[in-house]
Amino acid sequence: MQGDVLIREVGPRDGLQMVRTILPTQQKLDWCRLAVAAGLHAVEVTSFVPAAVIPQFADAEAVAAGALRIDGLDPSALVVNLKGTRRALEAGLRKLTYVISASEAHSAANARRSTDMAIAEYARIREEFDTLFRTGEAELAFGIATAFGCTIQGAVSTERVLRLVDAACELGAEEIMLADTVGYAHPDQVSALFVKARARAAVPLAAHFHDTRGLGLANVLAALQAGVRRFDASLSGLGGCPFAPGATGNIATEDLAYMLEAMGWKTGIDLPALLALQARIRPWLHGERMESAVVRAGLPLTMASEESH
């Protein structure tokens, strides 16, 4: 199991949506610029949601404009409706992820609509994309939140998630992402669901894991074995869903990159530069929960020796 793996840094979006500190636009852009310098070219830079709901993203247009001027950056954003999509496209972004919840209870809390209504909204957004862009000019990913369980509803059936995978395929999604929004997943569950999803989808699959119960990296390994090669992560495990009780941070970008590189996978990430990025950002978010085993323990001498050659 060796080859290329894409790590998408979602700290500037998912990582910031629950923190108390409102970062200035320039610091968000510095985060993106330093991420590129560390080899993280794919970055989810913001979310086009109402500022009244999440004040952190009141500067979404400004962040998008600045991100598009950073050499080497492949910026994307999260959207939850057609209005937000139009804002993102007007800001110049051409890679968006639309998130729909497999849990009816979470869908009502997060987006104030049923899952079927959310599918219909994606269809409207897809129609707009197909009107505006030729194939290859823009990408609209289909993210499935609470794919492994929900802190409001409880269990989410595999059949329900696979129905959403089928809908994503029928509606022309360029990527399908399965998210463990609340950290309920375990490796056997991850492996089984991704194997079934791969059998139905011809487009790339991505994984978005939270480390709420300490199984984030174990779930990455299970997804790798099931053929997944795209993973979301957030610097120092920042993040969580404000509409899912008990949902805590993402898997830490530093820990994910270290594990993959140690196993022989190629991420393109400069680990010392990534740790320097973490040190730069930590003072900006004083008092926030930032956890990374690699930051705490440092890189092993064996890896440091290999990188020096």
C-alpha cells in the first residue's frame, strides 16, 4: 500500500467554525499561504453561510479573493444552499463541497430541512453548474455528513448512506465524501461502507474523520485499505460541528501526514514546515483546544534523518 494520497487542509473552514476567536482575514490567508509552503495545496478556505449563523465566515468573499491570488493554492469552500453557491462562484471559486446529512435529525438542526429537500437543493445547484461551466471547468463535490452515526438521532443505516451515494452519482458529483461528523465510526464500519460505496461510484471517494473517540487515524487506515486516497484533516485537530452535540475536532493534519509518510505513502508535505505552521498559528487561537501527538512528541530521529537526505 504505497502511492499518492491527497490531504486537504480544512482548518480555515471546519477548524475555525467553532472557535471563539474571530481570525482577521489576513491571518486566514497567511494560514493558506503557509500551508502551500508546507506542501498542502488543497485547502478548504471558508464557508459561504450566513454570518448571523457563523460569524467566523463573514469575510468569506474577502478570503476567497485573497486565496485565489496565492500561487500554488487549490482553494475550495463549503456551501449548503444555492444562495451560498452563487456567492462562492461570484467570488471566483470553482471548487465547492455541498454537504447533506444522512441523519434526518442532524439535517433539521444543521440546515433546517429534510434530507430529501437537501437532495433537491443539490440538484438545483448542479443544474446551475452545468449551465455555467463545461466539463472540467469547475467541481461540485457531494459530502455526506453523519454517514457513520449521529449524536441526535443515533444509528444511521448503511442503506440510507448508499442511497445518498446513488443520488450523488445520478446528479453528477465530481467527488463523494463520507464524513464521520461526530466521531462514531470504527475501522470495520469504515471499511465496509467504503467498499460498498466504491462498488457504486465511479468518481473519487474522500473521507472526513473526527477523532472524538480516538479512532480517527485507525479509520484512515481502514479507508486506505478500502481504496480511499483523499482525506480531510485540520491543523492540530481543530474543528467540530456546531449543530451536532458532542462533536469535537477533526483528525490532526500533522498526525495524519506523519502516519502516511512513515508508512511510505507520498503526501508531498514537508513535515518540519507543517510543524512550523502549527507553531505560527497556535498564538492566534490562544485558549483553543489544539491537540497533535506529533507536535507534543516531535518527529522521530529516524524520520528526521531520512528527510535530511
